[in-house]
Amino acid sequence: MENNRVKPREAAFKETTDLAFAAYCHMRGLKIMKVQEWRKHRALEYKFVFSDPSTEQYPDGLWSEFEFDFANSEARRFDSSVRTLKQLGKRRSR
């Protein structure tokens, strides 16, 4: 008898330059495969590459699921508050 069960595909790779989203994906269990860092206009920029293996529940991986989860999460609200506080600090130091 043939096994009709769908087998997970090989790991897909997803990337982001959003530090907060990268941290969220890492906290949720995606494996970091590569990190790049460079300077852009005196600021540090990053690119994070994750392995996003498919599962039976999420055949296309968890990435898109995490994008929605993050957008509605306390983690995103925290990141927004940190950015706001940094901007306030920059304005006050002029």
C-alpha cells in the first residue's frame, strides 16, 4: 500500500533586515543560518537568513504565519515603543 502522506519539503530559506522580526522568528524557533552586518549612513544594518522548514500543518513554512503573529504581538508593540523612545532621546540631545 502506498503512503499518501505528504512529506515535508527541504528547508526553505527566508531573509529579513527587520531586527525585531528576526528576533521574533528566532524566539519562535526558526534556525538562523546566516547574519550579515554593514554600515549604511552611519547606522548598522543587518540581514538575517533563516531556515523555514515546512510541516504538515504549514506546508509552505512558518514565515508568513509569523509575519501575521508578529504584526499583532506585544513584541511588535514593544519594538515600536523602543524606537519612539530612541527618537525622543535624539531630539532632546540636539
